[in-house]
Amino acid sequence: MTQPCTVRDFMNYLKYIEHGAENLQFFLWYRDYCTRWECLPASEQALAPVWTAEQAEAELMASTTQPRSKAMSSRAAEVLSDSSLSDIVTKGDPFSTPEQGSFEEKHGAVSDYGSTVGHESTIVGSNAQHSIASQAFEDAGMKWQPFTMQPYREEIDRIIATYIAEGSPRELNLSARQRPVLMHALQNTTHPTAFRPIIT
């Protein structure tokens, strides 16, 4: 009789054999993010409105009529080529997900998927992550930077730098249409519904 496969076994298979664990890592982070979002006080949730399907559809239509620049700036290339990125995944954290967000820092909540608390890992510094996220917004044609007072904005910067930005260490396979649509949503809100187009 064989033992059942654990999440850790499955993650190790995706990471070391399939070499494609980023989709599951991102999905597990997203599920955890939704759970933590529901625990936020209503006053904090009100700072980041729901991103509706109509807004996403309108942005998708706009992205098909406006060509976007694919060139990466020299600053983003410099940050992404930083040697510390090669050490992002080390022993201890099977999900290798970004550090905890602002809510956990304030309230001490620990997440298995959205946190590296208690694990040995090297994560790109918050300034570098913010630079990568800012560049990703520029590359997507955004004219202004997101509102910093929205809950989990620093964590969203980490997610952009890790999964969304072109050339990121665990870049998701997003189409040329999906990336700017997602970036536009994340420019406006940190609400979990901003990720709806790529989660589905």
C-alpha cells in the first residue's frame, strides 16, 4: 500500500521534475490572499474596490486596439539580473512564495503560502520589488502609479515582481493581452477580484 501524495510531494514534483511549479504556487498564494482579504476590517477593504467583470472586459477590448511596448527598460533588466535573484529559492519553504504582507506585519498572522516567516529564504528587497513593479506598470502603458494606501500594496508589488513582470523569476505564462489587463486592474485596486481574468 502506497502512502498518499502530500502537497509538498506534489510541489517537489512540479518544481524539480516538471520545472513548472509557478502556476500552482501562484494559485495557492491567491487562495490564501482571498482568505486574508476576508479577515480585513471593512474600513480597509473599502480602500480597494471590487474589480468588476465589466471593467475587465472594457480593459481587454482597449488592450486589443492599443499596441503596447514590449521593450524592458535598462533599470528593470539590471534589477532582474541582480545575483540575489538566483538565490530566491533556498531550503525550507516548499512554496518559495514572497514575504508576508502588511496585514501580517501589523497583526502577526502567518500564511503558509504568502509568507516566508520562519523559513530560510532570500527575497529581493522591497525597494527592488517596488522598482520592478513600477517598471511593469510603465511597460503595460500605465500613466500613473497605484495608490499606496490600499491594503496589501507592498505584497502586490512582490507578486508582480515574482510572477507578473516580464522576465520575473517565476513568471506566469500570460498572453500579451492578459498582462496589461491585469496590470491595469492592479493599478486601481488590490482587491482579489483584480486577478479574476488570470485565475479563471
